[in-house]
Amino acid sequence: MASPTQIELITERVERLLVRYQEQQRTNALLSEQLTLLTHERDSLKSRLSAARARVDALLERLPGNATTPKGEA
């Protein structure tokens, strides 16, 4: 069996590099999709947190003895 020529070695290496490139492209696409989903989830959670804070603040304002009085008049 003859040893592979320089061109054959380069061809094999290029083919391996192409396979790795395609794998990286798929991985990148999956990571981009995951990033988009997580960004939407984060934004939704931030919105829910803001709404919950507003509700808690409204409830705190309704507590007795929590009337807003200017400083020094209490």
C-alpha cells in the first residue's frame, strides 16, 4: 500500500475541518436559539417582578399607620 500523497493528506485535513466547521455552525445556531429563549424568559420574569413590587407597594400604602406625613410632623 502506497503512502498517502501530500494532496491526499491535505484533502483529508480539509474534510475534517469542514466537518468541524459544520458542527460549530450547528452548535452556534443552538446556542443562539437558547440565548433568545432565555432573554425572553428573563424579560418576562423582570416584568412579573416589577408588577409584584407594585402590588406589594400598594398593599404597604394601605397599612394603618403608614400615612405619608411630612418630616417633623409625626
